Amino acid sequence: SRNPPGCPLCRGAMGVERTRSTAQATAEGLRVFVAGIPWKLSEADIRRDFEECGIVEDLFLLRDAAGNSAGKAYVTYREKAAVDAALAFNETDYGGRKIFVKIAEPRKKDLEKAAAGPKPPKEVGGKDATPAGKAFPVEKPEGCRSLCLKNIGNATEANVRKFLDGCVMQSVRIVTDRVTGVPRGIAFVDFKKPVDVDKAMEKNGEELRGNAVEMYYEAPRERPRPEGCLSVAIKKLPAKSQEADVRRLFNGLKSLVDVRVIMNKEHQCTGIAFADFADAADVEAAVARDGMKVKGEVVFICYETKGRKENPEADERRRKAEERKRMLREKKLARVAKAVSSKTKGEQPELASEPTGEPSGERAAGDDGQDAEQQKRSRVQERRRKERLKKKAKAAEKAPPANAVAAGAENGAPAAKKRKKKKKAKASGSAEAPPVAVVEAGDHPKAKRRRNAAVAKAEVAGKAEPSAEPAAAAEAGDPKAKRRGELAMAEAKVAGKADLSTETPPWRKAKRRKEVAA
């Protein structure tokens, strides 16, 4: 089997000069179209592979938006025999894919140009032919508001504005290369008034950053407003554009009715917006602002001739929103006027008063602003109430329980509690139990004196009766019986059988001693 194009042994050299233009080669049938090329092959690889058929003067590889190969190419040969050899590889395998080769058909535009014949030469004197092929008028056209500046080098917009200082400019557009973005040394300047064009033209031939600037009149584009057109389309808007940015673009046009910015699913501008006006003069003035900038990007403005799509639901939502905004503005103005009037009369304005009782007639009519303020105050009060409850809960967690406090009080101050009980019993008139005389073992004389003194103090105070048993023994005159009673009481005290709660404390003894002395 024959070797397909791409065989490493059949690759030739590169760098061939062209003898025909693309249109001429297409008309003579020397240009072929190849489809199904492997995407991994580069333009140089394809050229070397197809040079085995003959001399390749030009090769154009189609690419997608990302710059990758689309698998299609146009190959221009120098001789007809090379085209026939390339057509022989139609529907053959090439790098694992089937390729299709056919003669390229001329474009419709090329056929029209060929049928029209050569263009007549441009008139000399009336217009100035430039290297780019565009003709500029020598005399200032009627209504001219734009100039073309050439040979400005790499000057920026700020440099051009400084160069034309003193002229009121509407916009400045620097022409750049589409691929590299490098300035091409050309700028277009739009002015607000034709007088500014004459002022700027006086600087023709002056130097800007070392380059002599060439200035040409830009003929105004005749764009008549279609009959009944009251809308304009704004194109090339940045992704972050909002309705306020578009309204700012048409600042000063009082008949602006509505602005619609087309958004995508991510709520970003798709680059297109529409503006509706009520006055035809404002529509023409809006189109005249073509070339101005929005967020640093140049936008294009044109008449919108297509009818607006019917969307009753969206129109109803927009109408309600506009009505709500209008009502809020009116309510706000009314509150401000009321505050001003009350201030002039020396009264306090009741703008932030709490709602009490039944709602007034204005609120019943649907005062959305007041309802919103009332809801806001309610939310603030509810939040504060919750904060107070949280603080109380934290304080309760930190404080000890009530039973622990009571237990601590009982354990910490038993003597004080007992004294309190005794004072309470004393106040109620309850008589204390008769004090028991302290009897020490051995019946010491000092013990007897202390005992007799205690009994005497109790009798004087009238708060206790003397012990019955010793008194009876003394009356009987039996010293042994008295001795036996005292010993029994002493033994009971030592054994812990006697009630010691009635023993007189020392502080009470001192108090009674003072009373006896008094």
C-alpha cells in the first residue's frame, strides 16, 4: 500500500515564497480543503506532510476559540499536479483518522468582487488617502464632532487628553492590535461641540511624545432615527455593570423611562442593556454618546428597532416595584415635611415614636415604611429581652443553691441561732428552768460558796426557784441527807445523766452579778 502523507521519509523543506494571492489560487483551483486532520499535529507538521505532493505556498490551519487545532486546513499549491496528488489521498488514513480532501470553493465575497471588476481609482484633491485605505475629508463636514489622530506612537488616553487640553472631549478611543493589544498609533476623539473640533485642529502637526501628530476630520455617520423608535441598545458593557451605571451614562436626559440590563445565571451583565425614553430628541442625544466609557470600557450605543418581547409577569413585577418605590418616596417626603413643620412650631417631631393603640389612617392605608420600622424595633426589643434572660441564667448557675446556703448558715453560726431562740423564749414570757448548782467532788468550800451565790442570785432576780431538795434537807437539819443529795447530783453530772442544758453560762453569771451589785 502507498504511504499516506505524514511519512517521516517523505517530509520536505519549508520556507517557500508565494506567487499568487489566496483569491487567485482559489480561482485557478490550486487550493485544497483538508478535513479530519489529527488534532495533535501542528501547522509545521501538516506542511511537511503535504509537501510530498508538491510545493506548498501557503497553509492555513483552522483553530477554535481556545487556539487549539480544529482538524481542518487549507493548503495552497504552486502547480496543478500537486493538487491532483493531494486529492488522491481523499478518504485515507492519516495518523489514525480518515481525512477528506477536496478543492476549496471560492467565497461568495470573492465571487462578487470578481464580477464587479477592479475598483476605480480614488479622486485626488477632494479626499486624503491614507496608508490604511480610508479617505478623510479635507474640509470640515457639516456637524463634524470627531477627529482621527495618527502617528501618536504608544501614547495613552491620558496623553491624548493632555495634548488636547482646553477642548471639551466626550470620549477618546485608542486603536490597539486585536491579538497583542499593542497600540497602533491611532486614536479617535469625539467632542461635545463642533467648536471644540476647530480648537483641536489648530494643534495639527504638533509633537506628542516626540511624534508629529497628523489630524484628520472624521465624517459624521448618518444614522437617522427609525420612525417611532424610542429605545436604544447599549453594547460591550463590562460584566460588573449595573442599572445605576447605565443611568449615569445618560445623565441629563430627563425623559429616561426605564433601563434593563441583561444578566446571566451568575447575575453578571452579558454586555447588553436597553434604555427606553419618552422624548425622541433624547433618543438621538443618547445615540450621540456612542463611544463613551462605562467602568473604564468603551461602549457602543445604537437605535433599538426590534420590538420588546411580551412578558406580562415581568411587566407586572416591574410595575409593582416602581409603585412601591414611588410610595416610599412620597411617605419619606411627607415625614420630612411634618418634621420641619413641627420644628418650626417648637414641637418635637414624632418620627420615631412607638406605635400605641390602633394604627392611624395613614398606616392603615399601607405605610410600608412605618411597618418596616416597627418590625425592626420589635426585633431589637426581642433580642434585648433574650440577652437579659441569658444573663439571669448565667447568674443563677454561678450562685450556690438555697439549701446549701441554709446548711452553711446552720453549721457556721449555731451559737447565734441558740441565742436567738433564747431571746425569743424570754420575750414570750417563758420561765427558765431552775439553775442546778455546780457541785464539785469532795464538797470543797469554794464549791459551796459558788453554789449558794448562784442560788441567791437566782432568787434575787426572780427568774428561778431554789433547788427543792437541798432546801428541804436544810429545813430538816439533817447534814447527811444534804451531803447525800449533793453527791448524787455530782455523780449524775459526771456520768452524763443530768440535764446540763440548764447550766448557767458564764456571760449570764456576769450579767446577774452586775444586777445584784446594782
